[in-house]
Amino acid sequence: MNGTQMEESKPNLNEYIKNMSSLIKENKQKQDQEAQDFFESLSQDDQIKVFYHVCRTIWLGELMERRTYRGVLYDMFKFGPETYCVGMDCGFFDIHNELFTAYSIDESLDDVLQYLNIELDKDKLNKCRHIMRYGYDKKREPTV
């Protein structure tokens, strides 16, 4: 096989990536639709129970016990590693990271204020947290 033949037989990496991206997108859309169809097939009472259970489990794992992403999936929900990507696809990973970031900011701010021996009332503390999370807009006061 000469150089030209090798070039012609070499798979086009861009085309391969494009095809894989398309397959992943299609699979996610299918998964979204199957989950929605399943949820809608439940009675409203069962939908409320599922909603309650999922929200409470996330609340316990994320806010009360401050577990890792895997800790919530594996320990709280009792799922296995096969759910890691499912949690990413449905947005749970993003929720976890947003909460973790907020906690880190709050803890860092609390540490700085304690180190500097600064006490703030609740309103000013909440405004500082808002600025730390979202930045400061000089045109307006942060609202909380």
C-alpha cells in the first residue's frame, strides 16, 4: 500500500467525531423521552411520591450531609457506576457542582471574616455571598 492509498483508507477523524456526537445527542433525546413517558404513565399520586423521594434524597445528600456526586448516586440512591453518566445527562452533576461551589464560596467568606474578626449582620452577609457568587455590578446593589 502506497502513501496515497493509506491516506484514502484512513478514517476521517472529524467525520467520526461528528457521527459520535450525533449518536450521543440522539441517545440523550431518546433517554429524555423515555423518562418523560414513564413519569407521565404514573398516576399523579405516584408522580408526587417520586418527586418527593428524589428531591428529599438530593436535599439530604447535598445539603444536609454534603456528600460527593458519587456519594449521592451510590450511597443515597443505592445506584451503581452505570448511573454516573445518567446523572450528568439529566443535569444532576451540574446541580451538584453549583451547590458545591456555593458552599465553597460561603465557607471561604466565613473564614476570611472570622480571620479578620469582622461581624456582619445577616443582610450584609447575604449581600457579600451574592457578590462572591455572581460578581458585583457597580450600577446596582446586589439583591438577595
